[in-house]
Amino acid sequence: MEKLISMEAKKILFVCMGNICRSPSAEAVFEGIAKNRGLNNFTIDSAGTIAYHAGEKADRRMQKHATKRGYKLTSISRKFNADKDFENFDLVIGMDDENVASLKSFARNESDLQKIYKMTDFRKEWSYDEIPDPYYGGEEGFELVLDLLEDSCEGLIERIS
């Protein structure tokens, strides 16, 4: 059964493992699509389930592919903070099953669990169940991530606006 999302859900956190490829891209893609639709009332951020890349900019390959599509990846990697992030965000969206499982393990209560979604829960066209990690792959992996994120962000915006 599909969880209901409040129309008031305006604070969204995108989460992947290292916060240098998928989640900063989701942040930029969502912001770009929202702005193109004249929707500027969102608070968007991204984080990682691990702190390995904390303080770093987005992966240069991901930045290159995003820039080709008109997206700027400006966020700096940080680790997910359960106390602050579950308090400050209405939706906490993981990129794959492993991210979602990590987020659920960080949840402090049922309210936190209700905020957790997987990015592909909002997909419209593509049939992928996860946003695959492009880090160890080739150029086509970064393009696929952007394709999937554009599709899922469109679906997310439709669900909450």
C-alpha cells in the first residue's frame, strides 16, 4: 500500500551512501525541475549514510554530466544526522534499498519511519527499482542516474504539488 504524502511536505532530504553522486544530483535535479515549474517553496538538501566523503564536492564526473543537462551540483558532502535530519525534513528519500535500510535503522520512532521513501517510489516512465550507484562504472552510468532522477523527481513533484 502506498504511503500518503502530505501536500505540506516541502522539506526534502535526498540520501545515498557517500553523498557525492546520486543524492547531490537528486537535489540539483529536483531544484531545477521545481524552479522550471515556478515552485520555489521547497527546502532541499542531501546527505550520505556514511561520512567517508564528508566535506567534499560532488564527484567531478557526476558534475560534468549534470552540467551538460543544465544542473549545478553545489552541495558539500555530509553524513546523515538522525536527530537533526528527521526533525528538519518532511521526506527522507534514499536512492537504493541499502540506503533505505540504513535510514530505517537510524529511525528513532514510527514518525521517522513514515518519512522514509525510495527515490524510485516516484518513478513515472522507467522500470528501475533503484537508482544505481555510478561511482565504479563508466560514462553511461552517470547518464542513466540523471535519466532516472529526472523521471523520479517529476513524479515526486506531481505527488506533492
